[in-house]
Amino acid sequence: MVKNSFISVISQKQKEEKRGSVEFQVFSFTNKIRRLTSHLELHRKDYLSQRGLRKILGKRQRLLAYLSKKNRVRYKELIGQLDIREPKTH
């Protein structure tokens, strides 16, 4: 498992100040998702980890939906920083 590929966008000081913010929660869920994904590439039959991954994905999805409703600018900045979703093309 490669730990250097995980994102370290937020500094230590910001972590202590903004642990409850939606951005920080999405950031930490994204790190957990990437860590679990790399784990599941090695251990395909680890069904408990698959379940945990699905739960975390759902939580992140709900937080992102909340943020997109409340503040579209912060949502787009966060999506750009974390490189989560593909831009929609019509």
C-alpha cells in the first residue's frame, strides 16, 4: 500500500481548527476511500472492508450533496482540489 499517494492539502494547523467542517470531513473520507480501495485491490474477498467502503462512499456523497446545495462555490473548489468527480459534458 502506497501512503505517499494520499492527499495532504490541509496543513496541521488547519486540521485542528476545522475538523467539523464539511470540507474536512469530505477530505478525510476521501483519504479513507483511497486507502480502502488500495487495500481491496490486494484482498478482493474482504467483504467487511467492501461494506465499510460503501458506507463511507454514501456518507461522502451525502455531504457533497449538502455542500452543493448550501454553497456551490465551495463545492466546486473542493471537487477541484480532491479531483473526485469528472466535469459534466453535455
